Amino acid sequence: MTRIKTFTQRDYIKANGRASRLAEVENHTRLVSIAGVYKSKKVYDRKRNKAEMERACLICFL
């Protein structure tokens, strides 16, 4: 006896998401973060501040 598999709505959503992700990789040549965390500029970040100061110093010397 053969078992017939039905294509449910969940299967459709999963297949559609997978196809969308593959199309995105083809367009951008890499995976792109969709739900990345946005970091506010108001948050104190010593590493970012130091990098900005170094860039500013390089521009001043050139």
C-alpha cells in the first residue's frame, strides 16, 4: 500500500521561504541578515568612538 503525502499550508510556507532565501543568495552573493539587531548611536560604545576618532585623525593628516 502506497502512502500519499499531502502538501499542507505549512509545507507551502516552508518551501516558499527556502526559495526566497536561495533567490536572495543569488542576488547578493551571500546571506543577508533580515532581522538583525539595530544598534542605536546614542548607546555608549568605546570601540565605535575610538574607530571614528582614528578615521578623523587620518583625514586631518591627509
